[in-house]
Amino acid sequence: MIIIIGIAGAGKSTQGQLLAQRLSCPWLSVGQLLRQNMDEAHKQRMLAGEMVEDEQLIPILNAELKRLGADKNEIILDGSPRTRRQAEWLAGKVKSGEVKMTAVVHLSASKQTVKDRLLKRGRPDDTEAAIDQRFLEYDRTIVPILDYLRTQDFKIYDIDGTGPAEKDAELIKQALGF
């Protein structure tokens, strides 16, 4: 598994899909998975920029990882872990051999770049208020998750995601040694 992590709008989905195509493996978007598996009330909370509780996300993600054969097959994971508990759960899966881990790609981008990209893509959950909430969540959760993953000896590649998609894809390719 290669985890693509970073703030919304840094290019995670674009780079995850490009990497999945390059490696001929599945791209697993946790956001998309949740939108397909959540009831209307939870979808509305997601549209407001709120995160789904671990108790709901982990069983859905666990089932999908098993279905995809994450213990043997390469998978690009986009959108998780997003809490310390998810990171601990995932680290436990890796240590027990239930998930094969290759690397973590951390895409960073300036807040203005992110805001511009998110407002242009036009999803209903990309409002100014929701974007501001994502910035707060990134600082509160993603940065500490990256620190935690480093303590668990996960290989993390920090990539500047502000360039054109092709340039960023090349940076990821070079970092991962493909």
C-alpha cells in the first residue's frame, strides 16, 4: 500500500489515480468509499466538512482492504488515516501482516493554492467555510499523524504538490524509485 496524505486540494486524488495507473493497481479513495456507504445524515455532515467517526470508517475501510487483498497487493490509499486512531489501527494492520506497506506520500501545498483548487473543482462540500475547517483539521490531525507514522518507521516522502500534475507525478515517481 502507498498512502497519499495531505490537505484537501494538494492533489491527493489526482496523484493517487496517476500512481495507480502507473502501477496497474487499485486506487482507493476513502472519501468516495464513504460517500457510497454512508446514510444521508452522515453525507450532510461530510458536505459541511466534518469527518466521519472512526467507529464508522474503520469497519468500512477494513472490509474494502480485505476485498482488495491489501495483504498481498499494492493499493493506493487516498484519504486515510485522518485520525490518530486510524493511524494506530493501520500501523497495527501493517505489523500483523494484514496490510502490505510500501510508503507514505505526503503532498503539501500553500493554503492559497489549496483554496483556489478546491473552489475551482466545484464539489458541494467545497465551500469557503468547509475549506477553512479542513485547514484547521489538517493542522490538528494530519501533521500529528505524520509525526506518529514516522515514529512507527513508515517511510514518508514529502512532496511539494503545488506544480502541474505531471510535474508532481514525476517528483513522486523519483521519490519512490520507479
